[in-house]
Amino acid sequence: MSDFEPKIVGFFCNWCTATAADLAGTTRMQYPPNIRPIRVMCSGTVDPVYVIRALLNGADAVIVGGCRPGDCHYVSGNMKARRRMAILKTIMKSLGLAEDRVWLRWISAAEGPKFAKIAREMTEEIRKKGPSEMAGAWEA
Amino acid sequence: MSEAPVTIVEGNSAESMRKFLRALLERKVVSGVFAPCNLQHGVGVVYALVSDVQGISRVNPFAPVMPVNAAGVISEMTRLAPSGEKLAVLLRPCESRALVELVKLKQAHMENLLIIGSDCLGALKLSSLPDKALDTDRIAAFMKESRADAVRDGLRAACAICEHFVPHTGDINVGLFGVDPEKQLLLIPTSEAGAAALAAAGVGSPGEVPPARQKEIEDRRAKRKEARKAYFAKANEEAGGFAKLLKFFSKCIGCHNCRDACPICYCKECFFDSPVFEFEPHKYVDWAKRKGALRLPDDTILFHLTRLNHMVSSCVSCGACAEACPNGIELAKIFPRVADDVQAIFNYIAGKDPREELPLATFKENELSPLGEG
Ligand code: SF4
Ligand code: SF4
Ligand code: FES
């Protein structure tokens, strides 16, 4: 278990979290490389199907990163994302699936340090949890 | 509503109902009646839009049969525009709730529909129906058994755990609880239009809602709450957790009938039928290699989880999905259960209130804390 490296898929809004991730990189902050970032135009574009597909095809966890409430470049995409993620997590909980492997975080473009901190926290937590049972099931 | 209910006494309740519907057509209050009807050349009950007065004799209003969720059909009829002519529409509560959701989803119009919502005694599984026509005695026996919660065989699981057996919306409520439907039919106006239609039909005599009605409804609701809890607890034992969920869907062949039968799944082109799911051959090989094997047709769980995400905040627990599954997967153990949990976080009951916004169409600045924080 000790050499288990979590695979985490990140769906990051172009205007905030994705920029924060770049900032964390360019300012040489230390954070684990476990998150595979996917740039999206807004957290509101993340259909739950992307998250589920990632979880069923190898990801141990998924994080969606969006602009802080009030800062979404498309006015309310992040607020809609929050409802969608609440529904997704409730469905997972209801069915006994590990909803705590799905994270939603608001990280603004300037928050490189916050991005690095969350990347560390998440990697550690998922490492502790171990591999996701949903990740490799060929019959799912 | 201040207008008084109307009581019709004409043989049994089905006869009384036909008398009322006939009057609506004869007096041109409506130009059509949408209702369950006996087939001429078969033994089944199907929905039909009856425009001719003679045809009313085919209407079988209380047969314990729900061939499809009628809201889907009404949506088909009124998606483009409201009906040009006034139509009376006989609906079960889960059908009128689905219709309300479809109106919110901009897939149906309710203007010009006179919604006659019946108290619901449930429906039998289509597969359990006998090969002979359901005669009046058999239907009366079913109604009695269902009133006593004593239907032994064939009741649809979704019906056995339904708490919404009295319509929340509509123009006229056909009251079965609290009265003896063999002796009289109770029509309670629940809107101006309903009261006007009752007056215009001019049948029956002023009646009153018997005090026993509320008590019977409350007792039944309390029992159903318990039954629902118990059924879902059992479902959770059977299908809770990823491994058990896979087992639950082991007979799923990916036919997507559950989606096609669902009144809420309205999309003309489902995401799962779209080119997004057309892949190059090498993709399949890659996936097989990554997991060691690949179940085909693929995406069994992805389909069900995604469908839930897209529609479950509007699921009305009608059980049409379970009826449609060719392999008898007990889908009422999954979709309605998840629907209760999801709708609870928004304090929403699908189809209950036409004025409430769809959970996915709105949001509040401050809600769902601590999601997103930290
Ligand atoms: S998911 Fe099943 S129970 Fe829910 S509305 Fe659709 S058909 Fe009815
Ligand atoms: S109807 Fe049954 S077999 Fe077909 S996709 Fe739905 S659950 Fe699977
Ligand atoms: S633009 Fe960043 S969440 Fe909408």
C-alpha cells in the first residue's frame, strides 16, 4: 500500500483554478504531481458524466475547481456546478459509493499557494484511503 | 375551493365516471377525453384520446393498469404548443406529477387541459395481468384489496411504496378514499376550471367530502411511509456499495428501455446515443487492455449513474422504468430511492408544485455549505 500513488483527475476552470495551477508551477511551489489537470472553460461545463467516467476508468478521485462564488466569468456557472456536484455526491452516497473521492473547490487565479495546499491535502487523503474500487472494474 | 363537490350515483364508479365524461363531450365542455380504454380486439387497457361520445363506453377509468406513464404521451401531444381544443385528461398522481415536471422542462403545455386526477389505488405489473379482460368484478375486488393494502400478487413495487396517491395538482380530484366507490363517485373541484366543468357537465348532485376521507388518507400515508422505508432499507442491503451495485445490474443488457419508458427522460437525442459515444476501434482494445477485459455493451454503470444525475431531481417514482426492463431488474429499488435523497437536499418533491423551480434550473448564493469550501 505504501507505494500506492493516487491518480486524481482535475477539471479546472480556465479563468481561475487552471491559472492558479500554472502559478503554483511557475513560482516553484512544492506539491505532488498526482493531479492530471483538464482545462475547462468554466466549472459549470463539467457534466457529472465526466466525473463518473473518470472514476470508472482509473481515477482514484476527481476534483473540480472553479471560481469563488460571485467571480464566475459566466455569472453563475460555478453555482450550477455546485448543485450538480451536490446531486452527484448525494447519488453516490445513496448508492454506497465513495462520494468523498469527489471534491469541489473554489480556487481563484491568484491562489497558487491554495492550489498547492489542496493538491497536497487531497493526495494525502486519497493515499490514505487507498485505491478506488470503482477504478478498474471491467464489468462496470 | 369554495365550490361543492359533486356526487354521481350510476351503477358503479366506472359507470358514474363514464357518465360524467360523456356529459363533458356531449355538452362540448371538452372536445376530447384522454383516458385508459379497453381495446376492441385485444384484452388490454391502453390510453386513448376519445373524441366521439359512443367511444366513452370503452373508457375503463379504474382498471389497475398503467401501460405507460401518460405524461410522456401528453408531452408528445403538447410539446410544440398547447392543445388548440379543450381536452379532459384522466391521470394518476404520478402521471400528473410527471406532467408538471415536463411543463417545467418545457416539454409539454397544460393550457386547455382539464386535468382529472384520480385518487390512486395502484397498478398491477403488466406481466402479471391475466389474458382475459379485467371485468368489473375483478376491478372492484382489486379496489377493495388495495384500499385495505391487501393486494397479494402483482402490485407494482413502486405503487406499494407510493406516498403520493392523492393528486397534488389538477382541476378535479376523483375521490376514492373515504367513500364507497361502488355506491358513488366523488368529484372534488380543485380549481376554478374544474368547478366550471363540473357545473357545465350538469350531472350528479351536490355532495360533500366525508370526514372519513382525511383519516383514511393519513393512515394510508403513514403506512406507506413505513413500507417505503423498509423497502429502501432492503434495497440498500441488496445494492448498497459498488460491488453490490454491479451485482444488482448484472442482468442489464444496456437496452436503455428504462430510459425510454421514463417520462422525465425526454431528450430527443440522449447523450448515450450521440456521436460522443462512437469510438474508434482501437479505443475498445485499449480499454480492454487497461482493465484486462471490457464488458460489452459497455458503460452499464456509467449509463445508470449518468441518467440519475440528469433526471433524478424530477423522478416521480412512477416505476415505469421497472415495468420496462426486459430482465426484471427491480429498478424501483434504485431510482426512486436515490430520488428521495436528492430531492430532499433541495426540499423539493417532483411535480408537487408547478410554481417551484427545477432544482437544476436555479441556485442560491449561499447553500449546500460546506461544498466547495476548504
Ligand atoms: S426513473 Fe423510473 S420511477 Fe423515476 S420517473 Fe423515470 S420511470 Fe418513473
Ligand atoms: S431496461 Fe433493464 S436491461 Fe435495459 S438498460 Fe434499463 S436496467 Fe438495463
Ligand atoms: S468561469 Fe470559473 S467557474 Fe465559471
